[in-house]
Amino acid sequence: MAEQISLEELRAKKPVHIPVRRGHVDSLRFWMVPVNRDIMNADADWLIDEELSCDNLCIHELFLPFILRYHKGRFKWKNEINLISFKGARAMSADVRRFCDLLQNDYSNPELDELKKHCTLDLLVTRSEYQERYMDLSNDEKAAAVQANIGVVIRFYTEIADWLDEMLK
């Protein structure tokens, strides 16, 4: 079994960070915000400070499978509102945490196969590090490098799950 690594140790170990920021950040093109029906029927613009802003590419590659699992209906893009119930958001957070545990402690678990297809080195290391160390590796060597750098993904997921849990309180 892999040694448990705290979020703080992951932050100290890897300088690469998939962009996730509290509040509205225009340059991060995917925004999540907690609302209820009363807010939806009023003006939700004042919630901009409550948003979680994420890198759009990383959301597509890493988090969209979770969103689609808990979003009822067709997910809309281009600044459209998509709603997930509080029950669905709680289940999503628990699922994200379960996958983090699997990534850290049972990396060969078949449940991770689909998710690992989207964990590419270019998301996990700097551009210069990729060009210097990883560009010419075989597919098997790149897969091993992804596993060695999976803490970046765990940190990304943990930040989203923490925000979801905080929002649900």
C-alpha cells in the first residue's frame, strides 16, 4: 500500500498546480457557484466572490466525468447555467474523495482506467520539464511518470471537493 501523503506535503513536493481559485477569475474559464432556488429567482451576480474558478482544459479532461455523472440532463457550455442538486453535489464530493483515495492507495484499480486516460503529463508537469524529461519517453515510461506525478491531480480534486463540502454547509 502506498504511503499516505497529506495535501500540504503534495503542495510542497510539486510546484505544478492545476489552476483552481476561490472567487471569479476571468482567465480561468470554468466557474462553479453555490445557489439555491431563491437565488436563481433573484440576481445571483453578488455571488461572484463565492465562485470556484477552474482551468477549462483541466475541467474537460479531469472533472467533467464527475459533473456528467451527477448533472441531470444535457450539460450546457458557453456561459450557460447548469444546476446540480445539493444531494448530487454531496455525492459528487464523496465520489471525488473516493477516487483520490484510489489514486493514492490503489492506482491499479480498474475503476481508475477511464480517469487515467485523461491524466496526461502535459497537465502534471511544467512545459519545460515535459520537454526536457518526458517528451521522448515511450508510452509505458510516460504512464509511469503520470503515476509519479499523480499528486497534482489529487491536489486538484481535493481542492474541488473541499470547496463543494464548504459550499454545502
